[in-house]
Amino acid sequence: MLPKVNQFLYLQVASSDEEEANIEYKSRVSDEQEDELLIDIPILERTGRYKRLFLGDELSAYFMTGDGVKHYFNSHVLGFKEDVVKMIRIRKPDPQTITKVQRRHFLRVAAELELAIKMSEQVRFIGVTDDVGGGGISFLADGKWPITEGTTLDCWLLVPYRNGSLDHAQFKAEVVRVKRTETGKVQVMAKFSGITDGERQKIIRFCFERQLDIRKS
């Protein structure tokens, strides 16, 4: 069972900021194509505030059937379509993945991966992730670097796969929160603000493989 045109969707957007990740937005399916759903810009009902989405944002969504049962699925932003109003293009879920149990954590895993970061031509450094997902990352870096909330980072993530191969995922990330640790390092939580679908799929593949490893252990 898939959501139908004009049916309401309730969305949460993956974020390293736990408070932001828990906010629920309302949208509506405006149209559908073979592999895509086109939805209205999500809105926070109690305030009327619209949620700006970015290419590659990971979404946890549900829709309700006539009997009041919630059906959950994960998706991500493929792009945008300008018509009379702006619409968001999201990946249409495989019907077999739609469940009555919410699985927001599905694409976020704990992992220590090397991350090359460029803040400017003069400021480049290496960090190590503590978790990665389809919507963002969290990483540790030396406390001397001038990282603040709202900063945009150019990142290259080293991604290892189970078959022994290595790949790099390139993306831009916006810093959401910075915490100083007792060791003098900073923990940086960032969401993807610029990532192609192909680069995002590299990270998702790693997360799927890591989930399989965790289940087997």
C-alpha cells in the first residue's frame, strides 16, 4: 500500500540535532511519478512555519489509512519541481518496506570513519565520525578549529565496504551544534546541505552493511 495523491504525509527530517529531528511536519502528496512522489512544502501546523528541505535530506514519514492505522516508510529528497507552487520530489518507497512500526534510526549508525574537512582555502583538517546517516553526520575534531553553528563545511568521507573496497563520499554539511569535550576536542553535529543522490547512496550502502553486521553480532 502506497500513499495516494491528496493524502496527507507526516514527516520528520533526519538531523544531528535531536530536538530538530523530533519535530513533525505535515505535507500532502500532490502528484506521483513512476519512482517519485511530489509533495507540498512541509509545514509545522502549530506555528504555520514552513520547513525548508535540501537535496538528499533523509525523511521518516507516515500516512494514515481510513481505519486510522499509521503506515511508516523512509525516503529522501530527490529534488524540486516549480509549478504553480513549489513541490518537493521524494523517493517513492518500495511497498514491501512500508511498515506499521516506525524505524527512524534505520539509516544512522555508530561508526569511526576518517573525514577530511575544508572550511576555507587556509583551513583544512581531519576529523573522525562517531555516527553517520543518510541525513547527516557527527564527528570529533581538534578544538583549535573555528567551527561554529551555521558554518558550511566541504567534506570528503572515507567509506569502507564489507568486500574490502574503499570509496569517498563528497558533500557539503551545515553545522547544527558544537559541543566541547573534556579532552579538548569538539563534537560537531552537521546535516547535509549539498549532496548528490549518488554520493548519498554510498553512505546509505555503508549504513545498511553496518546494520547487518550489528544484527549478526
